[in-house]
Amino acid sequence: MSVIDIQIHIPAVEYRKHYRAPGATVLARATDGRSVSLPAGVLQRFVTHDGVHGLFRVEIDAAGRLRSIVRL
């Protein structure tokens, strides 16, 4: 299992406009410089009236599948 910390800043208007569509993905840069692609739907529970903002820890299994995401 791999743990990756990513910083995400998506304003609410942008999230509603671009990321609510089925199959939408979010590209983010990990704190170690790697690029990470996530299904936008996993961020839905973190959306506030300001959008999605913060540092998140993502756990990925050996096959590259998302296991969990939490806001730090």
C-alpha cells in the first residue's frame, strides 16, 4: 500500500461546473512532486460552500486502486 499526501484547492463554482459529471477526474500534485489522478466523486464529501480545499492523505493499494482519502 502506498500513502500520498496531496494539496487540493478547487473553488465551489469550478467543482460544480467541471467535476460533478460522471467519470470526471481531478489531477493533483503530491507533496513529493508526483501527479495523482482521482475520481472527482471521492471528493464530494469534502465539498463546502467554498469548494474543496486542504491537504489530503490518499492510500492506494498495490494494484493502483484508491483505498481511502482523508483530510489532514
